[in-house]
Amino acid sequence: MTMPNLPTAIIYAFAALAEIAGCFAFWAWLRLDKPVWWVFPGIVSLTLFAWLLTFVDTPVAGRAYAAYGGVYIAASLIWLWTVEGARPDRWDVIGATICLAGAGLILFGPGRTA
């Protein structure tokens, strides 16, 4: 299968949405008393998340996953605010900024192409 030539930021954004939605489906079932059928779209969403990460242009999986972690943290705070209605505080924002800076170093530090 050929990999599409998408910018890493776009891949990570869609992967984060898929992962958070998938995890939230399980959270809703187990913590919010939603019906068990919520698990099925969650499984599909988590599968989509894993598939999307294979499109990151790096020769090693661990680097793609490590850098993605920073994006996941920032995206989780966006989810917190937009879906769950809880506004992140300044410490959330500072922490996410630090994590995104770390993700950038992992992906684009000296000698890295992606």
C-alpha cells in the first residue's frame, strides 16, 4: 500500500481525533453508563488512529509515536473544552505547549527529516 504524502501535522490531528473519540467511547460506556454498543464505533475509531500513524514520514515507529504524544496532549485539552465543556486552565495550556515543543524536537531536531 502506498502512503499518501500528507503533512505530519494533518496526520497527527486526524489521528488524535480518532484516538480521543475511540477512547471516549469506552469512557462513556464504562463511566457514563452509555450502552455497550458505544464500544463498536470506539473500536473502529481506535483502528483508524493506529492506521493513520503509519503515514507519518519517519523510518522508525517509536519516533512517530513519541512525537504524537505531544499532539495527543494538546488535542485532549481541545476535546476537554469543546466536547466536555470544561475550559483548560493556564497550567493545562503551559503543559501542552511544553509537550508540543518536545514533539517538534523529536520530529524536526537537527539531522531529522521528519
